Amino acid sequence: MPCLAISVVIMTVVVIKSIKATQECYSAAAAESEQALNAIKTVKMLYGEDFECEKYSRQLIVAANTTVKYSLFSGMALGSIFTFMIWTYALGFYYGAKLISDQLINSNTGMIYTVGDVMTGFFDILMGSFSIGQAGSCYQHLQKEKQLEHRSFSLQIVFQKY
């Protein structure tokens, strides 16, 4: 379970960084093209179309390489999520079958473990792992909101004094 939660956290971090890095690269390429379009008369007059096209192409190549790099990391993180999820399935089904075959008593119901008991516990652990993994980004946003609330509250006190 902890490995699955850690993999989900890694996947979330990689996706967030990927979005930021890709957006920065494409905004740099957009700035190059905007600069050339704003000075289109000068570019045309000095026969600089090929030069400007080459500058823009270099920016697009950087953006494409960044996208490929982060896609590789994202794919590896997703692969690890599925690997740990399948390992969790295997371990859960093995242990559940062992509980049923040994006819152990369920401490919650006082009866022998059934397939329903095993499946309930199995899906509880699996969904809990995903929830713990997704809680990281929510906690980060919660901390940002606390800081903004503190600033807002401080400004409100200052305005009330005057």
C-alpha cells in the first residue's frame, strides 16, 4: 500500500511539473513568433524570414524535447502505479484465500471469513492507497490558501484601523 501511494504522489508531481515546463517552452516559442510578426516589415525587408523561422523551430524543438522527457517520466510513474496495484491485487487475493481456507474467525462479525469480507477489505486498502496518494496535492493547495487567508485577514485588520 505505501508503494502505491508513493507512486501516485510521484505521478502527480511529474504531471504538475510537466505542465509547467511545457507551458514555459511553448510560451518562449510564442514570444519568438510574436516578436517576428511585430517587426514583419523589417524581417521581410532584410530577407530574415529564414532566420526567424529557424529561431522559432529551435524553440519548438526544445519544447518537443521537454514534452518527450516529461512524458517518459509520466509513463514510468504510471507503469509503477499499475505494477504496485497488481502486486496489491495479488497479495490481497493470496491473503484472502489463505484466511478463507484456514477458516479463521473474523473479529468484527464473529463468523468465519467469507469472500465478501475479503473483497471489502481488499477494495478498502486499494482505494485508501489512491486517496493517500492524491491527498498530497490537496495539502499543498491547502497550505497556499492558509497563507493567502492570513494575508487577507492582516489587510482587513489594517483597513479597519484607518
